[in-house]
Amino acid sequence: MTFFQLFWLFICYSFFGWAGEVAVTALRERRYRDRGVLGGPLCLIYGVTGCLLTVGLRELAREDLFFLFLFSAVIATAIEWTGGHILEWLTHARWWDYSDRRFNLDGYICLSASVLWGLLGVVAVRWLAPLLLAAFGLMPLWLRLGLAWALLATLALDCAGTLLTLLGVRHIFPQAEATRNRMANLTVRLGLWIFGRLERRMTRAYPQATITRRRRAKSAVFAEGCSFYKIFLLFFIGAFLGDIVETIFCYLTMGVWMSRSSLVWGPFSVVWGLALALVTLLMYRYKDKSAAWLFVAGTLLGGAYEYLCSVFTELVFGAVFWDYSHIPFNLGGRINLLYCFFWGFAAVAWFKVCYPPLSRLIERTPKLPGTIVTWALILFMAADMLVSAAALVRYNARWQGAPPANAFEQTLDAWFDDDYIAKVYPKLKHR
């Protein structure tokens, strides 16, 4: 799938989502109300979710509709929950509320909405996406490219204006009267008019929303709460410990020591690191829930996450990094029931045993040294990921018989030859 095809799906899903929201609201309230955050007729959450499900779960449309429904519900629910909290963080207000529905969580997600997301995911991935891509393919090339670029430019401007409005820029914008230069005065007035119009539209669509500038209180504690620094350090720790645990597990079950690293430098499993960071970010406020609740949430989210990781690494690198086809109750060799349960147990162990002391240990770090070390680790991991990605892409090209095209690719061939890649990724195979 090309970028333009994916962008076409994104626009269509966003528009259909907006139209559906407007129609349902009109039936309930007997009047028109714009249900989008952007100025245009688009609901981005539908576009993002639809594209993610289409790319990540399309093979399930041919194999198993039940798991297509289940993963669509789980993934879309996680996106809706995340989007709701991001908007609340930006505007200090709820933009939708399911508190009056049964089996809701924070009022942002509920069982009935999740079921609807699952059904919409099945329809989108199995039937709607092929129809939309076929319609896109029928257009002349010049029309496809022109329409795509025009929509992309319009969307970029709309997103920029909306984001600035959500951040409360209008309330800190210099007043036109204080600007003496005539051209600058005109620019300021135009900006204030645009931001004011967007703010009034948002207020009409979501009366409960308040557009203000967020002021962050500075803390003397390093990586307090669920901050960026703590999330990254948990990613780093999780990547290291995940690699160690998987290596020991392979030795105990297969009797051999083998690398389980995702990167060419150091014992780091990015899958485990991202999982630890994401589960902390998503479930931080639920860390005191019961062990049973954490187990079910960890099992569902972990299974969906591992499945998507398998799909996207195969799409990007053209290779399979793990295959569970030999394990009972597997799904396309990407996940299996036993390891999904491991994700559930890991969620319980993380929040009930590991996270509290580790969080306290991180927060005891002096602020300045902690900040310096964290940024050094960020730069190292970024470089490690970029080099690893380049080495894998070059390995895939060598497998297809492509010679090095420049000095950089020659360096990659010298440093990360086939033997080196086989040592770091012993389970890697082309598909």
C-alpha cells in the first residue's frame, strides 16, 4: 500500500466518521451539530483508527472474523481512550462522556462503544477498504496526485490552526492595537480572527470544552508521576530486562543461549521496552485496580500489541522476527494464547510488584544528573535504532541480490554482515 493510498483511506475514514457522528447527534438532539475537532468535516480519530486496523489486521479479514472483531475493538478502544485524555490534557475538559453507560472506564470508553468499534473495524477492513482503494485506483494518475496533495495541504493547515487554538494561543497573542506596523497589525488581526472562529466552532460543537493555555507547575522531583523522563527510563529498563528474561526463557525451554535483542548494539528488546512504556502510560491511573482487572487488560492489550508489532516489522523489514506456528492456539504464527497470558501476568507483576519501588528509585535521582543521563540514553537509543533499521534494510537488500549503492551501504555490509545479523537475530527469516 502506497502513501497516497493510505492517505486516501485516512481522509475517507475521517469523513465517514464525521458524517456518522453528525447523523447520530442530529437524530438524538433534533438539530445539526458539528462533531469534529478540526475546522473541516473530518474526525481524525476515525481516520487514524481505520488506517491502523486496515494495515495491521487486513490478513485477519481472510482468516478469522472473530479475532478481527476482537482486535478492532481492543485497538480502537485504546485509541479512543488515549485521544480523550489528550484532549482533556490540552483543554481541561471532557469532549465526550460515557459515564451514563454501563461498563464504562473514566467515561471515555465503554463496552457498548467498544462493541461498535469492533463491528466498524470488521466492515472497514473486510469490505470498505477494498472498495475505497478500487475507487482510488480508477482515478487518472494526475487526479489522484493532485487531489491527494491538495487534501494534504488543507489538512496540514487545518491541524496547525486547530492545535494552536487548543493550546490557547489566541489568549497570549499580542493585541492588534499594540502592533504599530500596518502589515504586522493586519497579520495579527487575521490570526486572531482565525483562532477566534475555530474556538467558537469548537465551543458550539462541544459546549463543555474550555480553550485555555495550559500552565505546567514545575516540580523539584526528577521524573515525577508519569512524566516523559520516567516513561523513557522505563522503556530503557524494560528493553534491557525483556531481552534478559527472553534469553533465559529460551535457554530453559530449548537448552540454547540465543540473542533476543531487537538492536545491533546492546541487549535491548524494543518490543518489551515499548510495551512497558505504553502500559505504564495507558494504565498508570489504574495501577491500583485488582489483579484480575490488570490481568484481563494486559492479556488483551498485550496480544493486540504483539500482533501489530509482528505485522509492522514484517511490512517494514520484509522479514519475520518470531513465529509461533508450532505452538497451539496461535493466530497466524504472530501470537498465541499462552504468550497472551504472559502479557496479562506481566501486567499484574509490573504494577503490583515492580513498578512502585522502581518509580521511587527513579524519583530519588538528583534532577540535574538524572536529566543529563536520560538525554544521553535517549541519544544512544535513537542512534542504535537508526543503525539497526539501516542494517536490517541493507540485509534484506543483500538477500534480494542488490549490491551496495554508496559508501554508507558498503560500511553497513562491512560492519553488519550476514553472520553478524544471524547472531543478533537468530529467529529472523524472510517471508
